[in-house]
Amino acid sequence: MSKILIRNTNILDFSKDVENVRNVDIFIDENKIKLISKNIKEPPNERIKVVNGKNKLTFPGLINCHTHIPMVLMRGYADDLPLNIWLNKKIFPVERRLDPESIYMGTLLGLAELIRTGCTTFVDMYFFMEEVASAVKIAGLRCILSYGIIGINGKKGLIDSENFFNNFNNYANGRVKVYLGPHAPYTCSLEYLKEVATLSKKLNTGVHIHLNETKSEIEELTKEFGKPPILKVAETGLMDGKTVAAHCVHLTQEEIEILKEKNVLVAHNPSSNVKLASGIAPVQDMLNKGIKVSIGTDGAASNNSLNMWHEMRLASFLSKVSTLDATSLPAREILKMATSVPGNYLWDGAIGEIKEGSLADLILIDISKTNLTPAFSLESNLTYATYGNEVDTVIVDGKIIMENNKILSFDEELIRKEARKQAERITGKKVFLNE
């Protein structure tokens, strides 16, 4: 492991009620932040990588709490369609053509996008997850991976998930964790969810599931169950451990109470929910009840982007307009939803904050950029004015994986080339290329 000294950088200290910017040096030893102070002296007789932090804000790496990373291969393939048609007529047929090679290349393409926009950890559910884990090992990111399973998989889905857990939990020097991934209560029966719950307890691991995404889904399940779906899912025991619940767009007050009682981490996906006309999640209501809410992009087939800065801005704006309250989801709250809130929940506080002893998952943002000028408030500029291309350097687990806007851990140009080939193969459509 390397030693890194970030000199003359700026950090945001969220411990104060008012915005507090500190100018410091940060010393990284092995994979952790060892010291945060002014004018840190370099230890003698040691090889240290010195990073110039002038005009940079060093910030915790962003945490994307709901993705299907390989779906970048379907970016722009099926747009402007309602969810049921988009999923059943367009996406499912293409997914049947996926294979390990396409998943691997698609994952690396998606990881390049995450790295370039400052995301260092993601929570993913999909297929061929061994290939996703292998790509993560190469790229250098941190993640929680789940095999997406549905009821018709039967015992095979459970066996595959357990095998994946046994082989890949704490993989890549501990950067990969494995959860169980039952797709949703409309693709997994309640009895099947009970089996997943039993397995999660046996493995002592968490669950990643889609809940309450569309009104039609909820109406059908409520009619079948005789009560709102989240109430029935809770009865299966599925939410007794750590649970990441994606979407939660339409909720009854009873369901909100259950999410709080079960200490669920909700993954809010504003762009996907808006683009597929699913609705606007009642984030402020959930926060008022003390529910932990994080942010996700969903897959690039339904969002078209894996850019967390876009999601952060949109999440705040949607909350303001849906509540008719301009104070709803202020900048600082949004920044925490993308960093410390999921960091504390998913990684026991070892990521998501810049503090001594934390894992060194950091990004350096060029705050001298035109779109970030003037800087009356860095919190405001980060939330409302950042595009993602201001991210200059990315450090994960104490290793620099992007420096001066160049990804160091793999050949990005080669991956783009190979990913285009895979995209054409699985969709049967030509992609535009002007070379």
C-alpha cells in the first residue's frame, strides 16, 4: 500500500451548524486517513506520493446506492416508454443475450463513468455478478453486489446467491461485500422472500430489493396481499437485517412507519423515477420520520447516466416542488445523503466522511472551474452547480485510481471500443461512431 500526502487542500466540516471550510493537509497511510492537520511534515526516508490540493476541495467519495452497472450497454436504446413496455418489450429481450464478456465490458464502462464523476462506492444488483466483481477488482472501486433473483429461479437462485457470497464477500482486499438481491415482491412470492430472509440470516448479510416503484405495481400487490406491499414484505422477515430498498415512490403512512421501525436504507432514484413516470418519492416525509434516505442512479438504461451530481440536484429540486417548500432537502442534507448517511449504514462509518481513521476513499474537485465561480457557498455549488467533470483525482482504499482526469487502473479507450461491440451485439442495432 502507498502513502499519500494531499497538501494545501480544502475540506468541508459538517460538524458545525454553519458552513465551515478548512484548509488542511491529509496524510494517507496504507488504506486509511492517518492525519488531518496543517503543515504535515513528510516522514523521512519514506516514499510518499504528494498531491497538490491547491484550488481543490477534497470530499468523501460519493456512494451510489442503487445501480445495475452493466446496463450502460443499453444507454439510449429504449427511451420515452412506460415502465411495463420498456421492461418487458425492450429490456428483458436484450438481457437474454447478455453473457459474461458483455457483463465484464459493460461493467468497466460503467465504472469509468463512476470514477470520472467521483463515485467510489456503489450498490449493485444484476446477473453474472462474478464478472462484475472481477471488473471492480481491476478498476479499484468499492461496492456491495447482489445476484438479482426472482421466484422462477427457485432454489437455484438461492444456491447461486449463497455460492457468490461464499466466494466473493470481502473480495478484492475487502472492497467487495455481498448482499442478497430478491428483485421485487411482484417477481418473488412471499414464500420465496421468506426463504431469502432465512438465507440472509444464515449468511449474516443484507438485502437489496426494489419496493413500491409504480402505482400499478402497488395496486396489484395490495389487491393480492390485502394490505400495502411493504407491510407484507416486512412480515416475511426480509427486512430484519440491513436492507437497501430502492425507489419507495408511493408509500402509505403505515409503510413509512415500517421502514423506520426496520431501519431500512431507502435508495432514492429521482431521474429514473421521473423518466419512467413512476412518480416522486416522499423523501421529506421519510426524513421527518427519521428514515435513512440515500441516493442512487438506477441503471443507465432508465436514467441514461450514472452521474450522482445530477441525481443530487434533481432530488433537491423535486422535493422542493412536490412539497411547495423551498427549504426542503437543502444542500447539506443532499450531500450527506450521498456520503455519510449510506457510509454509516453500509460500511459502519468507515467511509463517507473525512476523518482520521476512516478508509481513504476521497475525491479532489477543482473548485476553480467557471461553473463553480463565484463560491459564496461550496455546499451550494456542489449540490446545484457541479457537473461531475470537475473531479480531478479519485482515491479508493488509499490508492489513486484517477489522477489529473486520467483513469490509471485500466485502459478506458479500449473499454469504450469493446463496449460498443457488445452493445451492438446484444441489441442488434448499430451505434453511432464518427472516427
